Amino acid sequence: MPETSKLTVCRGCCCGTVEKHPDVDHTTHLRKFREAVGPDAVTVANCLSSCEFSNVVVVRPARGAGARPVWLGGVLTDEAVDHVLDWVAAGGPGRAEMPPGLVDHLIDRPADDSAAS
């Protein structure tokens, strides 16, 4: 079975918190990520230094895909989570086209971040 993309999901200081996003089911979203890509392929970060874009998800390409990690912000809806999972299932960065529904979620990686590289 070929290696798949991995995810880093911010769930610390503000991303993934009820205080900042009280109407989002953060627990279910994290469960969906883990069930779809495997618990060992999902890293939960305390903070990815992109709080203004919460909830942040970094899609790390599979080895050999020849791509860089893709940073996504505002992954707050079931639809956005499903778009991420559909992309990963199709091959993810470097192997499959990004679903149009994710284009508006693209954000830049913070210059000082190393947590999701």
C-alpha cells in the first residue's frame, strides 16, 4: 500500500477550542481525520502560529510526491474537512489536484514555524 499524506491539525491555544469556535464540533472533525488517514498519520499541534486563520490543518505530502506541505486555514465545517479528506484519499499534494473547495482555505506558512514541516 503506498504511503499517503499526513495531517497536522492545530488544536491548542485557539484552533480547535470551543471558546473561539463554539459552533464547531472539533472532536468529530479530529475523529474523522484520524479514521480516514489513520491515527498515526495525524499529528495534533498545540499551536501552528497562524491563529488568525484557525482552524489550521497542514497536509503533508506522501514521501516521493515531490511537493511541499500545504497550509489550510478556516477548516471549520464538515464540508471543509471532507474536502481535505477527499484530497488526501486522491493522493494529496503532488499527486492529486486540490479540490476547488479548498482553494479559499490556502494560507501561507508562518516564517518562523517548524512544527509541521
